[in-house]
Amino acid sequence: MCGIIGYIGKKNSVGKILIEGLKRLEYRGYDSAGLAIVQDNSILLRKTAGKITRLEEKVANLDISGNLGIAHTRWATHGKPTTLNAHPHSDCKGQIVLIHNGIIENYQTLKKSLQKDGHLFKTETDTEVLAHLIEQFYDGSRLEDAVQKALEVVEGTYGIIVISASEPDKMVAARNGSPVVVGVGENETFIASDVAAILQHTRQVIYLEDQQMVVATPEHFSTMTIRNERVEHIVQEVDWDLEMIEKGGFEHFMLKEIFEQPETIKNAMRGRLIDEYGISKLGGLNMSEEQLRKIERIVLIACGTSWHAALLGEYMIEEKARIPVEVEYASEFRYRNPIIEPNTLVMAISQSGETVDTLAAMREAMEKGARCMGICNVVGSTIARESQGGVYIHAGPEIGVASTKAFTSQITVLSLLALMLGRMRNISSSEGKDIISALREIPLQVEKILEKNDDIREISKKTCCHNNFLYLGRGANYPVALEGALKLKEISYVHAEGYPAAEMKHGPIALIDKNMPVVIICPRDNAYQKIIGNINEVKARDGIIIAITSENNDEIIDMADHVIFIPQTLDFLYPILASIPLQLMAYHIAVLRGCHVDQPRNLAKSVTVE
Ligand code: G6P
């Protein structure tokens, strides 16, 4: 949510670096953008409502060279997404300029007091108070001192980068609750909200912790706390490369990421399956076998698509390991005074590892003495760093705002966890081996589903004109229905609801008529006959049926309007396969309806504010 980038160094092309960086960050927010560049002891500041391309046009005929600058792409919280409210924001004299990701919670009190002192405010944002506060404490040298004093009185979350025209060789950044990564180059330093923005320049990075800051000059940088205590930093190497964050010939990142799934699912399993014993190994959990055996309850916390993965985790773990699992929205969990017993394991599931509610919920659980694990994609993210152990899903960068490959990798990892815990308790070696061989087939089976892309596009063409969709599934396919509906809502703005199939009779059936496509996930499992009942009920009310079912289940052809056949697998792995056609359908419907698939309105990839 909101992307920030800053550059200081020997290259004279700061404008170009900032615009390129913003384009890579655009998935974090895209309602307005702006940049500020230090030139001859003054600051060139340009901003605009709309996407980065509008900013690019605005500066196309300007000299945007220089060695120091900052830029921002916004996801509005306080103040409308207008040009005026876009970042960077400045002090009264336009000498101190800053960008911010987060929320200053006590901004109204601070604003009143600054106004009394004569500061003139230009915008409706919470961020502007920071610029004036720093101005209040600044004597024209040592910008970092003024920033520290300002942060002492600020309450809330921030990832900020600050520059001053009077110190054209210094960039100051600080973090509290919103991610900040420092890119280390040769005679240059980059600062950004995530590595995607700086990857083309360096893979050496430092992740700032909360209440830490960095002061960079062209030749040097140092890290400290916001109370000016020295901090030893650790430079880490990012293992993502540039190719991974480009579209690679696909029209959208979302489509590219859907098509990456045979590979990403394989990566989620790589090195973690031991065929001989029918077991899985998740070393990153940092727990001994004894500790794992003692787990009496698991709480999974997450938001959005990751929450749907958690629901699937509940089915998988309870079925295979017989450990009670609870799934909680992180945003609810953090304010609920949750019950944490000594043998409760809490797992925070988050693609980005930065979602503010998931992070806060995890901290709350640790505060109450829980052992907390992370299931994250982004290596070095805050949840990954602060948890006591965990599992990386290794899906590679996910840029499309609607999560796809991260979801299937999360459920793959959860199936490995279910297998691991199950083998310690409930399931035999031969069942473990069956699960492993089914898992090993999944990537190829996903490829087979992706080959049906054209057929799925045709079904989408026939149904994309409808404004309401219902998704139904039973058992573990109920979360798949929820996720299918969410994908459609997110990117095509079509109203869609996911329901447990049997619950259809308790409400949604009232909505069914010839204008209601109903997507039904109906594998040939032990609930198959029951779901056939649902299909007939929809049919009797003229609903349009799109069935996702197992190959060779030809009887369904006569009942459904459209059928998507997917390969057969174990019931508990079926959700991985069933999710793929639903992703493709959501994608095609959004494209056919002319929606901006990778940047859906009002959404952001990483929700770092409450
Ligand atoms: C946002 C994104 C979703 C994502 C959710 C949780 O809402 O748009 O795609 O599922 O955040 O994100 P996380 O990074 O914690 O998985």
C-alpha cells in the first residue's frame, strides 16, 4: 500500500531511476504519484492524480537529472486521490520534502498545534504534518536530528524518506510498521518499500526494523534507531532476478503468474518430500519432533486470499493430522483477546509478509506466549523475520494484485504440513507415499488444465455479461468457491458470492434465475451425489451451470451448461487443481469487461495500513 522509492548516488539520472522504480511499485497503489528531485539547492517537485504514466507525461519535457530524489505512488487513506494530496509533501518553504507510506494517527492534534505556530497546510493528508514537524525542529543542518525529533511525537505507522534542499547530499529514511528496504550499490543507495523497485540496480539489501532509520550520502550510509542508538545492519542478497518481475510476453502479470503455477507448485515442494518414508520435511519451522508432537491446537491467521488458503489448511490438517485448527481473520484476532494455550501453534499466512493486520495479530499471539510461525512468500519480509520459524512458499515475486500463484503455493505448503503432522500421528507410511505421489503429479496436472485456457475463455465470453455469480463447493471445495468468487469480484467488479453448496437452500437459491451463472465444483468424491442434487435445483430455476469436475465424468455434460474437466487427484488435493480454472475464468471475464486486471480499482497488493 503506497510505494516509496529514493535514490542518492553518483549517477546523474535520478529522474529515470525513480520513474522506473515507481512502475515496479505501482501494484502497491496507483491513484496518484509524484516525485521530488534536488537540483542546485532547490527542489523540483511534480505530482499528479492518476497512474505513473501521467506523471511520466508531466515530466517528459523537464530536466529530471540529478543525484538525489524521492518518488511515491499512492493508495489514498486520508484525503482524496487528487494532485494536491499526492506525495511528496513539503514544509512551508518547500525546502523539506518527504514521502510516506502508513498513517499518522495523531495528525489532527499535531496539525492544530503546528497551525498555531504559523505553519500553513496545503493538503488534507496526514502526511503533511510530518513535513511541518521536521521543519519545526530543523536548523538547516543534520536533517536526521530533526527527523528523529519529529518521530518522537508522532503516533502511527510510517515508512518515510525525507530530503532537504539545504543538504543536497543526504537522504534520510525511517520505518515503523511500514516496510523499508535499503538497496546497497557502489557509491549509491536506494531506499524503497520493496525490493522490486530496486532489483535492476542491486540485489544487496538491508531490511530496516521498526523504529530504525538510515542516513545515506552518495558514498556512505549508516543505520540507527530513531532514538539515535547505533544499529549494526546485515546486508542480505535477494535471490529474485529481474526477469521474475517482468511480464515475459504475457499481456498481464496475473496471466503470467497463473501460467507459472506448474513451476511454482513444484518449487513449494522442492526438497521437502521424502518418498521412501512417505513424509515431508519443513526444516524452517525450527521445531523438534517432540515439540511438533505436542501441538494440541493450531490457529491460522491471515487476510484475503491467504485467509482462504488458511481455510483449506484447516481441512487438510484436521483430516490428516487430527489436530483441531481454527482459522481467524487477522484483523479480528488481533482485537479479540484470543485464547492461547501452552501447546497452541499460531501460523500467520501472508504472501507479502507485510499485511499490517496479520503482522499485528502475530505480534499479539507472541505477546501471549504463543509459538508463531510464518508461511510467507517474500523472503526477509517482516512476518518472516519476526516469526519464530516458518515455511517460505518460494512462488517468486507476485505482482498482479489478485493473488494466484501464491495461493496455490500456500495450499501446497499446507498440504505438506498436514502430511508431516499426519505422519507423526495418524497416517500410515503407505498413505503418506500415496499423498507424495499425488503431490508429484500436481504440476503436470496443472499444465493440463492450463491447456484448456481457450475453452475457458469461450465459457467466459458466454457468461461475462452477467452481473452476479454464485460459486458453490462442498467440504474443502467450499474455500475454493470463496476464492473463485473473490477473484471475480476483485478484478472484474462483478458481484460474486461463494457458498457451501448445501447452504444454497438457505438463501442464495432465492436469487437464481436465468441471469445467474452458478459455478459448481463437483469432484467425484463422497459428496458427489449431494452436489448433483444442487445442480438439479439450480437447473430447475433456469440458472446457468458451470461445472468443474473430474475427467471422464461425462454424465455431467447433460446437466451443466458448461463443463471444465480437470484431472483426478486425491480429494484433499483437489482444491489446488480446482482453483486454476476459476482463476482463468476471473481473468478472462475481467479482460472481456475491459477492466484493468493487474491494477483493479481501490485495491492494493500489500495492505500495510489498517
Ligand atoms: C490484499 C491483496 C490480496 C491478498 C491480501 C492478503 O487484499 O489484494 O491479494 O490476499 O491482501 O495479503 P498477504 O500478502 O498477507 O497474503
